[in-house]
Amino acid sequence: MVEEKNNVSEPKPSRLRRTMRRLGRVIKWVVIIGFMGALFAGGTAAGYIASIVKNEPVRSRSTILQEVDKNAITGFAYFNDGSPIGQLRTEEDRRPVTFKEIPQLVIDAVIAIEDNHFYEHKGVDLSGTLRAVKQKALHESVQTGGSTLTQQLARRVFLNLDRTDDRKVKEILLSLRLERFLSKQQIITAYLNKVPFGNGSSGYNVFGIKAAAKGIFNENDLGKLNVAQAAYLAGLPQLPSSYSAYNGKGEFNEAGFKRAINRQHLVLSRMLEENKINKAQYDEAMAFDIKKSLAPRTVKAYNTYPYLMMETERQAAQALMSVTNPSQAANASADTKTKDDNDLLKEAEQQLRTGGYMVYTTIDKSVYKSMRQIAENKDNFSATSKTKGDEQAAAILIQHKTGAILGMMEGRDFQKEQMNYATQMVRQPGSAMKPIAAYLPALDSGLVQPGTIVDDAPIILKDGSNGYHIPKNSNNRYQGLVTARYALNQSLNTIALKLFNEKVGINKAWAFAKKLGITTLEPSDNNAQTGVLGGLAHGVTVEELTNAYGAIPNGGVFNDAYMIEKIVDSQGNIVYKHQPNPVQAFTPQTAYLMTDMLRTAVSEGTGRLVRRNFNQSGKIPIAGKTGTTQSYTDVWFEGFTPDVTLGVWVGYKQPVNKLETKAQKERARRLWALIMNEVTAKDSQLFQTDSFKRPDGIVSRTASAYGSDIYNSKYLPKNSENGVTRAKYITYQGVNYIPRDGTPDDMLYERTVRKREKPISELIKELQQAFTVMRRHNSLSYYLPQDADKEAPTQIDPRRDDGAAPNAPSSVSVSYSDGKAIISFSPSGNSDVVGYRLYRSTDGGSFERLGKVVMADGSKVFSDSPGGSSASYYVTAVDVGGHESGPSTKASAVPVVPPADSESPDIPGEGDETGAQPTEVPTAPEQPQAKAVGTSVVLQWNAGKPADAITGYNVYYSESGAEPFKNIGSTANTNFEYKPGRKPKGWFRVTSMNTMGESAPSGAVRP
């Protein structure tokens, strides 16, 4: 059989078909792989974005609105007349505006150059972003940021300004969110309020369109900007520091201005392209001279009034704290601030500088400028010392009827020393504290009155290092019984210390001072026995001490000094206003008595230099007190008129440095007069009151032998002759005693004597006891008051009669000098002897008692003018019971007869009641007086005490009344005529002389 095969051939696919089939498979896999890659890339991108924004908060609508609307606003300070002091301290000037205040011209200019699709996009301009990416990728020479206005706003409000890719992603996402919650009007307004425009004409960085218009074109009204100016401003935010026409000092910057003009031309071109202006406007703007329209340079307030601006900010921040944190406001101004207090104060300062506050001060512009000119004039001060630096000064002028601070001298040079010496420095007040802590509380409680007799005798204070301390007066002597007025006028330390320690008491004195605003006292000051002279833990500020004095001319009413009148916020609301809180710290009668005592301190006392240098003396009444610390490290003068109180301090920054020259020691008084001369000449309206008003209850009385004075009728002394009496007494060892019944009259004195609160005998005992533990002290005689011999006796003579006559003196001898007999002898040796009598026989005649006596504790010398050819003498001793000894051995000598034409000078002791020879230098002449007679001056004074055996007097003269006094002559009499050939205007002093030396000078007097 045969097998049959059925072979059928199939057609083969064409090449094209095979190619298409392969391509399809490739495309399929490409699509699959591409889709998978897209999913991967998208996930990666999403992860990348998520990683960038994972820590970025999702901001709510309210947060966005709050942050966008938040603007730091520049604040300003003003003088009391409303004229500006200047901008509060910041390097920025910010003045926000509303959308309605922004002209369309400005908006068009900004949109044309920064974001011409602003009204079309939703926060991000894709074309702009791609363009920026392309420029960056290809490293093109011209690159744009590609950021919309919304993105720029988002960056400025919520992000830092670093140029990073991460920040760009956040910026885009934030912009999209801002566009959801904000209108285009809100965005453009916020942008124009926040972007920087470079430096303004004052050197401040200007932020926002309004601050830019003011700082660059001196234009407050944006509607008055022309096309050229609007385009100029619109071009600045891209590179504000590069395009700035001013530097940080407000000086013109040519290079920056040229770059800004090039940028302006670009803005104008874009505005023309976008049909925001026409060709005519474009040409006009291009032709406009921008340079001529730039604002003139203005000096920053911190250059013009640096001290004042700093003080304004400091006090205004405390005022804001008193509103926001009243419980902690007091601590913020104290030295012992806690960390929380400091933080709160810093917050208040930041709030003040950025909140757009207007601070209205009490400072009078004219007064302040006058005080600053005086401070900055080198001729008013000593030359700078290489070791001490500049002589510093501080002053403050207060209207005490309100407490308003009208002016300050904060220091000499802000560039060298920024501390405000008037309000922040604490220094020892010296004697300027005496009225505040001694006399005022003593007057107010009736412990003293101006005419009260007080004792300028030593006060002995305990001293841990030396056992005891015996303070001295600046005149280096103790004058004895004087009036309280005189003690204050001459600034006697002893009286103030006795009032402070013994009469008022330290605790009450400081409590009184605190009522007058003294806040710097420490608990340790309650143990400061010399605190009334300035021995405090810290001291006082010029402001507080001056403030305390201000209550005196204000009838005892204390008004705490203040400088901030009110603070107004950026919306015109008064957020702080000073509220007066007057306190009647002491009575009007006390205030008037203190005023009158300080008036004579200027006319007759330590403040005389002020009266002589104040041009309005006699027209405007003044009163005041000097203050000097130990070794002249600080000098003060606190003075006032019926309307204002001015306090002045002078010293060096370091209190160890002393004021050494006469001019430096007078500086505070001279500056006080200089300031007042300037102020009264320029601000006469400040001085409306012509006298210190006398209240009811003030009477004039002659209450003592020291003359009449004024008193508070509530505290009139009961004894009209207190302190003075007529008495017989006997002197023994420098103390006056009541004589015993048998003591003969020829051994007694009878004169007007003074009663002391503490007898001299008791003072001597206390001094001698103190000397036993003191490591150093002067002799006992140094501490005895000048009127010790005039003290009314309080104790009986301590010597007792032994019932027997005393032994006769021995070793009697006679010699002659210039015709006078000098009889010397040795004492009898009996303890009850009170004195000696002298007997004489002339030419062999009988012996007669001459009536001359020498006291038992005096020098054992008599002098006599016998008048005959020969004389013999003997001496007897007399005891306390009146018993007289027998005669001593007789003595004689042949006199030497002087030539007929010679003059015989008086022998020291001749004519004295006691005939005693001096054992120490004499006391100063008392009650000197000077009377002008034509071109001459006739001087008169009272002689010293007889025991001084004065041989003559020296007369001294000073034109200014200050050292040095020049010797102009000597005399043996108690009067002297000075003939300078012209009418003298200066001051005179007199000293006494005896064989032991020269006395301290008398008080200075002038005709």
C-alpha cells in the first residue's frame, strides 16, 4: 500500500509585522517600568517633602492672621511742650499703614517689578519658579528669585531668611496656605509694612513703605509720592543694603544711590510694559531729579540726646511695668532685682521699643539744653587727670510743686561714660544730709527751733577700731554755745550729730528721711552714728536727695519726682499717666523754719559763694545747703527757690579720688549758680513766686541773750533767757565752779556766764576716760569749747578747807624788764589753796596789798610797775576757806631805768584779773565787726579772756572770703583801720597772739 502525506505550507509574517510586534512589547514594558518609576519617584518626592516639613507646624487661620498683622512699630519721645526728643532706641524705623493709606501708584510699581502675576496666581507663580530653576541650573548671569509677593511675605513672617532649598519648599507650601486665608489686599498691605528699604536719612534701617517715604523723601503722606519716587521705593526691597542712598550715620552714599537709580529705571520700564503708566508719565519720571528730593540728613536722637533717650526708655519701661505688672514694678527699679524682675523689665523695654508708643516727658527743652551745654563746656571743669579721669558732675532740676523733673545733667560725656550720674549713681551726701535727717525731724518734733541754744562741744562716739571717735568741725575748733541757726549756717558737725544721735535718734531720723523718698538706706545704716555726715552703707542719688529737699519750699509736702508724664500706644490710647500722690511729710511751720535757716545759710553761712554768683540775688529768693564728704571726694549744693529745687554733685567716678584745688571744692556751688543763671535768663516763666510764703503759727521772739529769731508758736521756749545768767564763780583747772562760802571775793569772777546742758567738768571727765582707750587724740585743751571759761558753774569748788592757814609760797624772786617788775614764786604746796596775793613796799615803806591775784592753777608770776626808785615784794597764799598764809620771804631788785625817749611795752599779764602768764595759745577774738568809712574799713573786736595774756592781734584779708587770707597788719589794740586806697569788697579775720603763739582765726566779716 502506498502512504500519502498531506503537506500544507503556512504564509510567513512580514518583517514590518514582526518589528511592530517587538516594539509593542518594548513599549508595554517601558510603560510598566515608567509607571513603576513614577510611583517610586512620586513616593520619593513625597517622602522628601514630608521630611522637610515634618517639624513645621500647621498654622491655623487665626495664627496666620495674628502673625501677619503683627508689626514692630517705632516709638518716639517728647519734651514737655510736645516737641520731639526723637525716636526710641532701635536701629529700625517702622511705621505701619492700612491698605487705604497706600496709593495705587505704589502698589502698581511694586507688583510690576516684584510679581506681575500677583492677582492671577494662588501663591506660587509656576512660570517664575521654572525660570528661576533654569537660571540657577544654567548658571545664568541674571537670576531672579522667582518668589511671589506671597512667598516673600511667608518667608519674612514665618521663616528665616537663609537661602536654602528646604526653606524654598516651606515657603511654597506656606504661600499656598496664606492665599487660602488672606485676601490679596491683606497680602500686599502686610508685605509693604514688613519689607526693608535700606537706611533712611537718620541712619536708621527703614521698614515698611511709610517709614521709607519719611526716611528717604521726608514725606509722611504716601499720596504725595510721584511716579519717580514710587518707582524708586519699589525697587529697593530686592537688595536694600546695596541700593541704600544713606549709610548707617545718615550720610549720603553715592554708590548706593546710583545702583538704586538703575533699579528705578528698570521699575519704570516694567510699569510701562504692564501699562501701569503711559509714555508721558514714563518720560516725566525718568527726567525727575530724585537726588534733589532726598530727605536731608537728620541726627539720631541717640546722637543728639543720648543720656536723655536712655533715661526716658528706662523710666518709661518701669512705667509700663507699673501697668502690666504692678506688684513687681517697685522691685524693677530697686538694686536688689530678682531674675524674674529683670526679665519683666526687659520685656517691658522690648515692648516699648517695638510697640509704637509715644512717651511724653516732663523735661523742659530749654532747661535741658542749658544744663547739657554747661556740662559739655570744658571751661567749667578741671582738666582731665591722667590718674583720676574726668571731673564728673550731675544735677537735677525739679518743679517741687508737682515733682516734675525739668532738666538733668547726667554726666560730662556720654561717649566716655553712659551711666546717668543724676539718677543711678549713689554717693555719700556729706553735710547735705544734715537738714534731712537731723534738723527737719528735730524742728518738726519741737526739739530745736532756729533760736535754740545748742552746744558746739565735742560728742564722743564709740568706735570699734579706735575705742572712741571724737568728730571735729571743718573749722577745726569748738565754738561752744551758739544758736541752732548759726550751727546750720556754719555746718557745725557736732550739733548735727547730737540731734541725729541723742535728740531725734538714728531710727527716727532715717524713718523721717524715708518719708522724703530716700530709698538707698540699708539696715546697717541704723548703726551709722555719723550717717548724718555721710557715713552710709551706700549713700544717696542726686535725684532722691534733691527730691527730699523739694519738700522744704513746698510747705512740707513731698511729691515723688517723676519724668514720664504719659505713654500713648500706637492706637492713640493712653496706657499710662502719672498720678500725683502728695504726702504731707512735715508741717508747714517746720518747712518755713527750715527754709529760713537755709536762707541764712546762703546769705551768711557756707553757701555765701552761691549768693555772690547768682545773678538774680535779691530778686529771686534762694536757700540751700552745702555738702562735703571726708577729704573732698564729693561736693554738693542743694538749693531751691519758691518754685524749683536744684541739686548739684561734683566728684570723680571713683570715690577714692579727691577734689583737691580750691576751684574743685567750690565747683558744686559755682555750677548751681551757673545753671540757675542760664535757666532764669531763658525760662523766667518758671519763677513766678516772689517769696517763701510764711504760714500761720510762726512768731518772732527774743528768747535768749543771743538775739531774736523766729519760732513755731507751738514750741516757744518757756525761759526767755535760757542759756545765760549772771554769777560769781571761781575757776579751777579750766572749769568754773560755785565758790565755797569762805572763799574771798578777790579770788572770784563775776560776769555774765552761760548755762550748758552738759557742764565742762563732765565733758572733761568723759574726754579723759575716752583718752585712756583711744590710740590717737589731740590734747585736752583742743577739745574744750572756746567759751569754756564763760560757763555758768554747776558744781561747788571741789577743794575743801583743811581748817588751817596754808604754807607761805617760797622762792620769791624779782627781776625787771623795760621798767616793769616781774615777781615769780613757787606754790605753797597746800591742796586747798585757791590763789595768791601780792604785797609791795616802796622806798622802804610799809607793805601794802596791791589787789592783784594769781589763781592756784595759773602761772606763778606777777607783774608790777612800782613807780618808785626801789620796791620790795612778798606773796601770800589764800585757801578755799579764806585763810591767808604768812608772808613769803621778801625779794627786791634794782630797776633798770630806760632812756627817756623809749616806750615801755606792756608786760604780758599786766592788767589781767589774775595776772597769769599764758600756758597755751590764746582763743580767737570774738564778735569781729567791719565798717566801711570812705575807702577805709574800721575793724573792731572783743579781746580774748584775761588768762590768754594777749600781746597783740594780726589782721588778715581775702578778696573772695576763701583761703588764702593775707596778713595786712598787726595791732596791740582791739581795733584796726585798713586803708587800701579803694573801697574793699572782701573779707577780714583777726587772730590773737601771746607768748605761746597765735590763735585760730575769728569768723570772717565784711563791711
